[in-house]
Amino acid sequence: MLSQNRPMPSLNTLLHSDHQALRFLARGLRVMGVGVVVALVLTLVYQHTFWPTLIYSVCIALGCWFFIDASRMLTARWVHRNDPGDARFGQWPGLPLMTVIVLGGTVLGYTVGNALGNWITGFDNPGLIGVSSVQQALALLVISLIPSIGATYFFYSRGRLATSEAAAQTARRQAAENQLKLLESQLEPHMLFNTLANLRVLIGLDPPRAQAMLDHLIAFLRATLEASRCGSHSLASEFARIDDYLQLMKIRMGERLQVQLKLPAELADQPVPPLLLQPLVENAIKHGLEPHVSGGHLVVSAERDGEALVLRVRDTGAGLSTIPAASTRFGLKQVRERLATLHGAAATLELAPAPDPRGGSLATIRLPLRG
């Protein structure tokens, strides 16, 4: 009777196990093809009889493959036993262990394959152990090692390619997840409710201004929703959406918020990730300017520095010393992950105290220019 407390394997585990078995068998079929090619070469070059040569070649090739590949998988599983998840099954145990595996697997595979060939053909081929001299044994070992090393390197290269493709898919998935996180963070209910409440008041006091603010809100919401569907837009669009957001913030802060946007015309068409600057602007207002009794200035600028595009968000608010470290962590982490996904080490984000007596903070993004 089965134990009721025994955990059932997950569907992902079962599928992963089946996938590994199918790949293992597929490699075996390819190795059979290598054995056929070797038999043809030996038949043509040394005038061997084809069918016995084919049987021995296929049996020895399969024997070498089985011992090398199975040992590689088991050793990799042991070496990477502390890795998370099932990633260890697709990894290699390292060059020193792999060298031992190839040598030992070739000797065992040749011996077992030769014995199997003798059983099928009825011949008495001596193999590695029964040859008359050490030189003959070494010659047979070297001949067997050449296809073993070639096949191992081929499968290793394919494994590396598959690993790189999986890493690329992971990066794309993380980018999509970051886009969704961005969408969730920008559609903050508290900000929307405050804006709508202020608009309700403005409708009765100043209808033209209320209509202008509603236009900004519609543009901001449209841009935020589109950010989850596209990979980039122009820097001019980025600044336009930042302006929509800042105009909404001015409803709440009034004259306490002074804004300046600096975008040179030659950089207007530069492609950037949608809402890249949004978290930095939000941090500057929420943690720098709003807590400051007198408010302050916020300057968002872009400039070219050699082959780099430099984007800055500068505020004259309370400064970094008054901000809890965790309060800006999500926004900065989000921006850094998006930059790393798109540009790797070529893009950076720095947050530092402003370098002049006016105080506040300065966030600087550097990324490669395009075009």
C-alpha cells in the first residue's frame, strides 16, 4: 500500500526528467551514426568486410557513448548537487573530471562493445586486453579516443549553445516581468485617487485647468499601459511622458514644485526603454521634494558624452541622508535590471548627493548612444 504522506512529483519535474531521457537517447542515435561512418571509412581504406566491421563499430561507439555520457551526467549531478532546481542536469563536471570520464569511458566502452560484437558475430576479437603488445593496445585506444573526444566536444558545444539560449530566454522573461512590475508601480492607486480628487475640485473652480490636467492624466495612463507592450521609444516621448506626470504632481504640490526639462534637439530621436526615468523622478519627488517644506526644483536633462547618452534627474530636496535605504531600493533595482538586460555592463545608474551647495540628490544614467 502506498504511503499517503509520500509527496507526488511535480509535473515540471516529470517533464524535465522525460526531456533529459529523450536527449540522452537522441545522443545515442547520433553516436550510432558516427559508428556507421567509422565502419564505412575502415571498409574503404583498409578493405575490411563491411558487416562485421559495422557491428563492431556500432557496438564500440555505443559502449563508449553510454559510459562517457552516463558518467558525465551522474558526475555533473553530484558536482552541482547544491545548485538550485534542476539546472545541474544540463551542466558539465569540469575539465579534469571530464578527462578522466572520457579516458575511463572509452576503455570500458571499447571492452564492452567489443565483447558484444564478439557475441553477435561469433568471432573472437581480442579487444584492448587480449592484444599481443602494449603498442597495439595503445593504438586501439587512440583510435577509439579520437571519435570519443570529437563526439564529446560536439555535445559539449551543443550544450553550451543550449545554455546560452536558455539564458537569453531567461533575460527576456525577466525583462517582461520588469515591464509588468513597472506597469504595476506606475498605476499606483494612491496617486490616481489623489489626482482624481484634485481634478474633481478643479472642475468647479477652474474648468480649463481641469481639462488640461485630465489630458495629462490620459496621456500618462496611455503611456504607462503601452510601456508593457513595447521595448523602446524616443527620448522625446520619454520626456513628454515625464512632463505629463510632473504636471499631475503640480496639482498636489502647486508652486512648491518647480520643473525644468532639458532635451537637446539632436537627442530627441534616441531610443530608450519606456518610462526609464519615471522611477527616478518619483523618488526625487516622494523622498526629496515633498518632505521639504519649501519644495524645490527638479531638473531632468539629457546630454551626449562621447559615445554615451547621459540622463540626469536632479532635485534640490531633502537629500539622501534623510531617506531610508529601503525606500528607493525597488525603483533603483528596477532601472538597473532593465539597463543590464538591454546593455549589460555598458549601462550604469548612479545615485549620489548633488555636487553643489543647493543640496538634494542627483541620479545619473549612462547608456550607449544608438545611430
